[in-house]
Amino acid sequence: MKVQDKHYRTIWLKEDDSHVVQIIDQRHLPHRFIIEDLTTVDEVAIAIEDMHVRGAGLIGATAGYGMYIAALNAPKSSVQEFMKNVKADGEKFKATRPTAVNLEWAVNRQLEALQSVEDNVDAKISVCREMANTIADEDADFCRRLGIHGASIIEEISKRKSGEVVNILTHCNAGWLAFVDYGTATAPIYAAFDKGIKVHVWVDETRPRNQGASLTAWELGQHGIPHTVIVDNVGGHLMQHGLVDMVITGTDRTTFTGDVANKIGTYLKALAAKDNGIPFYVGLPSSTFDWKIRDGVKEIPIEQRDATEVKYISGLHDGEIKSVLLTPENSPAGNYAFDVTPSRLVTGLITERGICEASEEGVLGLYPEKKSK
Ligand code: MRU
């Protein structure tokens, strides 16, 4: 993805010092573009928990690099001591954000890689670094591929509309910033736009943290894609008036039966889409499938965050980023960060292997190797 014509990923190893992981600190976007250095386990855990980085794929990639930092900083007196520390750091990362399954997946993948090499600390550190890069490269590649598959749906709608603008609604930020590159909900949009298809995106602002208004709008703007920011309750009205051709969202965890956990409010958009006969698609790399659970509403853990995110809002004022109180000071607030959209409301899942029905048959049809798990 380009930022002012320079290609960036959202996370990388510092060019002249591979002991340093660099990230774009997303708390400052869209007003400031700030790169942060991470060198300790605590810094990585804080970056995930306080959302300097966020979004399922990027949380996974950060955990992957976090495990490499854990390995660099672990005591090297014995392999046992080294492994004990790295495993404990992995548990620390897993506890930072419970809903996005990519986090647990990346930590476990690193632990398997560490266990696969000989009993030598240097060899383990080197395998951990390679695996962190592999997780990041794979994330970018899977998102690129799912973008190509998803663009075919947009192209079809464009043909049906004789080349008129295709209006797509999205919620939160499942864009380039939520992954290592390309994004999931946005990848098909970028691919379609690059092919010359006319698109316009309705961007839900996505309270309380406004990832739509601040991040999705910013990255679509960097790519030159026409878009309009709307408040979270507008989507149903637009759908009733024929102003939405399709909805595409991302997901933080999708069961192998097709239930989709995504940013709070997604379920309401899916209900409105169903009521108006509008296709509702979800983009995801396979790292976001949870192969162990069947019932998303009952089994996916829903993160609850601090009430201050609901009670306060921040933005640019006179060149400074300020936070202001919205509610009576003493009113309590609830901050449920995700909800689950049942598979019956999802038209299809767009993955790196292609598009499938949001059902056990559909998902396992694309990933037959998961059948016995
Ligand atoms: O709380 P966040 O910002 O980490 O939430 C993630 C999201 O932005 C969304 O839920 C997104 O649509 C899916 S993550 C790719």
C-alpha cells in the first residue's frame, strides 16, 4: 500500500537493525503518520492491547514478531530456561486481545517452529525470525489473492449495472491497516478499482474508536478511491433507497461453520442487508478461521474494552489531538467490541482460495485438509 507514493507494510524489521520491529502507530492516524520501534515484550504487548496496531491479521503478524523479540530477550543460560520464558511471553501476548483468533494462531505457530529445531538457542532465535517474516509475507499474499477473487463479484455487479458506479458499504477497518498489506474487505475494492471498475465506498464511522472514519477513509483516500464517511446508523436507510449494491466486511474470527465475529455493529448491517436483498460478503485469510468451534454466538469470546472509549472522543483541534467527554461524567458505559453475525446472514466468504458459502460444507470444501480436525 502506498502512503504518499511510498510503499509501506504495517509492520517490518528495521532495515539496519533486525533486532527492532517497526510499526505504524495507528492511534495517530489520520492526522499524523508515526512509526514506532518495538524492542521488548512489554512494548509489543502494549502495542497490541492499546491498539497501536489492530485488526486480525496485523495482530497475528505482531504476535509473530513479538515472539521473535521474546526469543531475542529470553535468558540463554539453558534451552529449558529459554523455552520457559518464550512460552510465558506467548501466554502474555495471547491475553492482550481475546477475539481475534490470529493472535493465538501466530503464537502457537511460533511455538511449533521453536520446538521443531535442535536444542540450540541461536538456531531457535533464527527460526523464530524466519517464521515471523513468513507469517507477515503469507498474510500479505493471502490478502492480495482474496482481493482478486473478491474483485470478480464487484465486476459482475458493475456489468449488471452497465458500468455504473458500484456502491459498497463497509464497517470498521478491514483494510490494509488491519493486515500486513492489501486488507480483506478493501482488497477486492482496490483490485476492482485498479482494473478500472467504478466504485464508491460508504464508510461506517464505527464508534467507539472510529476505525472507519479515521483509518478506512484515510487509506481509501491514499489509493484515490471515492468514498463517503457515514455515521453508524445510516446503512439501513441507504439500503432501503437502492444506494448500496453490496456489503463487504472483514472478520476477527470465523467458525468453520461460517459464523462471523467482527466489529460491534456488523450484525445489524447484515440484518439490514438481508431485509433489503443486498449481498453481504466477508473477506478473510484462512488464519482467521477457528477450526475448533461450531457456534459463533455461544463460543466466540467477545472482548469488552474500557468505558473511556465510549465516553470520550478524540480528534484534531487547532492542530492538536484532543480528547473530549461526551457523556455525563458519572454515567457508566458498556464497551462490547465485537458481535457475531450468524452464517445464515452471510452471502459468501472470500478467501485466498476462492469464494465459498458460509457453511461447514462450503468452508471445508475449500479447506478439505481440515476435515478431520
Ligand atoms: O478492534 P480492532 O480495530 O482490532 O477490530 C478489528 C477490526 O477492525 C474489525 O473488526 C475488522 O472489520 C476485522 S479485522 C480484519
